[in-house]
Amino acid sequence: MIRRIIIILILTLILTACGAAAPAATEAPALEEPAAPVQEDATQALIAEDTPTSEPTQTFTPKPTYTPSVTPTETPLPPLNLPTEAVNAPARMVWDGNPTYLGDSTPGYWFRVTYDPDLWALTSDQFGFPAIGHRNIPYCVISVTSGRGLPADLLVEHDILYAGNIKFDVGTAYEGEVKKFVTYTGGDERIITGFVVSFEEQTDECLADAVTVLSTLRSVPVSQATPEP
């Protein structure tokens, strides 16, 4: 009986010892904490450090090529074809014509100017109007005219010229500082008529000879006038 009790005690001690050790033997090892994730910003910073910085690219816009503007030049009309001076021509010849201001003139009268045939020749201007052209100064022409409009780029200066009993209103047209032409409008107590003196060169000489002719202006009855060419 005692032996049985001793055996039971021994078995109980053995079982007790085994039961205490079993949890220790079967206890699972502690898991390591997961590594902290690498911060995304840090990763991008590393990538940025390793990536070479690209040079800024400049975009060049080609500038338009400057082409100087071509200023058109005026092509002068050819000089007038003047008739050959008549043999044994008189010292003075006359140019008679219808006054250009008929409303201000007495009907039945024409204008008359006297000229030196050695210097002037009776002809027609480039527009077909009666005129006298200078024999020694190309493009120096006296032709008839009346009031008309002017281009905006022309400036006209006015003056008065007295020649005996004739009073002329003188209009000098300028383009910038260049004198382009001069008009003379006047008459006696019967007629009012207008002339224009045009030129390309020797301006002063042309105007001086033209004033000599225009200063002879007077009115004559149509019955005594020389027909226009």
C-alpha cells in the first residue's frame, strides 16, 4: 500500500514537472517589430541628389529681317517740244488767250502777254493747254490755270506783285522746303486770268524771265486777238 502511494506521488511529481515545462517549450518566439517604412520625401530627395540638374533651355524667336522701304521717285514728263524759232522773227511776239476767270471778266475780251521769241516759244503744255516754253531752261513753262485744290503735303505762301496797272496774287507752292511751282492770278479792269509757272531746275532764272513776260499782261478785244494755237 505504501509502495503504491509512493509510486503515485512520484508519477504526480513527474506529471507536474512536465506540465510546467510544456508552456515554456511551446512558447512562440517573439516577433521582431517591422522596420519603419522609408519616408517617401527622403527617397525623392536622394533621387534628386543623384539626378544631374539640367541646364535651362532658351527659346530664340527670330526677329524679322528689316527691309528698307523704297521711296518712289517722281518720273518727270519729257520737256516740251518747242517749235524752231522763225527766221527774222520780230523782237517781241504776243500770246493771246481766253481769260480763265470768265465770271470775273468782261465778255468780248482776251488776255495778251508779250514775250521774246529768242527765249520763249508758243506751244501747248503736257496737258494740251496753251503755254509758252523757255528755250534755254528745260521744263520752264508758263501755262494758263485757275483756282484748284492742292495735295495735303503742299504749303502755299501768298504775296502780291504789282506790274503797272496789273496786280497779281502770287502763290508759291512748297513741298517741304522745295519750291514746286508758282501761280500768278491778276488782270486789269476788264479781265481776270491765271497763270502757273512750272520748273525743274534754274528756278530763280525761270521765275525772273516769267515775271518779265507776265508783267506785260493786258486785255484786248477779241476782234484784235491772235487766235490760240
